[in-house]
Amino acid sequence: MSELFSEANLRLVGRTLLRLGATQEDVEDLAQEVFVIVHRKANDFDRSRRVEPWLYGIARNVMRDYWRKKQSRKERLGTDQDNAEKEHLGDLDRSVEQVAVLRQAIQTLEEPLIDVLMLKDLMGLTLIETASELEIPVDTAKDRLRRARNNVRAHVEQLEMEVASV
């Protein structure tokens, strides 16, 4: 069980949370939530399988709750919060902005596309492993990955065009 709480898995969960849209300030708390769930469900984990997709699934569910709470909070705070976030973005350097654009693009995808993209490109699973973990045919995984990458690319290009026209 201790291998579930390795430094490598902690870094993996942190990167996953960031790529799913968590702010740097919230990653530590969200990772803690993930590992509380991991601890609670450790006996359910099939040790014959890779741990990365299992951790991804837990992190994705934690992020789903995070977004629900954040949306609820935004509704209560109103546009002042939106303006504060826009001002904060103006202070960020270019590389952080690029990561934010990528996160935004990923968040526009449907969940099945996100799952394939994250498992294949973030977790480094092969297409066959990704399909197996998601219990879908390899051709379906391949199609979802292609669609996810195309959608992300199109979204990023659209945002870049919008910025260029300003």
C-alpha cells in the first residue's frame, strides 16, 4: 500500500490536477483530497493493473467536485471575482498563459475525450493500455484521441486568433 503514496505518484496527481484546471494555490489541498480517497479505497485497487489510471480517475472526480464548488462560489461572488481573475491573468508571464490556454482547451472537451487524452498524453500509457483501462475498443480510443487533439488544437488556434485581433 505504501507504493500508492510514493513521491512519483504525488507529482503525478499534482500534474494531473493542474492539467485538469486546478490553480497552483489549490493543488496541495486537492492532492490531499485525492490521497485521502486513495487511502480509503486502497484495498479496492487491483494491483495487477497500473496505478496511474486509477489515480487519474480519482483526481478527475475530485476536480469535478472542485469545479462544482468553484462555479457555485463564482455565482455567489458575481462579476467582481471575474474581474479580479482577469487582472491576475494580466500579471502572468507567457508560459503560464500558455498552460492556462491549454487547460481551458482541455476543459472544453467531453469527458470521454479528456479521459483518453489524459491517460495517453499525460500518464504516458500506450493506446492499447488506455483502451484497456477505459474498457473501450482500441479503435474507439484512437478516434477519441484524434478528436481530442484536434479539438484542443482548434481551441488554442481560435484563442490565439482572438488575442492577435485585439
